Amino acid sequence: MEQLNWQKSSFSGDQANCIEVASADGRAYIRESDDPTTIVATTPTKLAAWLHSAKAGEFDHFTEA
């Protein structure tokens, strides 16, 4: 997995609380930059559906203090 071209979120800044995404062999991979050994694999279609829902605010309640 280290050989993948991991893309870090531009909202992460210099802190370690970053999400990184990569793709290979028809799969999308997501990991935390501070724990790169834990990787979630999904399909690009499922990731696109999740991103659409996130942009629509469906998961905002997880980030409210």
C-alpha cells in the first residue's frame, strides 16, 4: 500500500489529523496519515456516494461539539 499515490486533504494543514485517499486496481483506499496501517477499501462508486452525502451535510452531526 505504501507504493500507492496517496493524496492528502488540503484542509489538513501541517497537523497529523489528515485523511489520505488513493486508488488502484478499481478500488479506492482511505487512511489516516497518523495511522497509515489502518486502511479502508471501497469502490469508487461507493466513495462517490459517500462524498455526495457528506457534501449534502448528512454527517455534520458527527463533527458538532
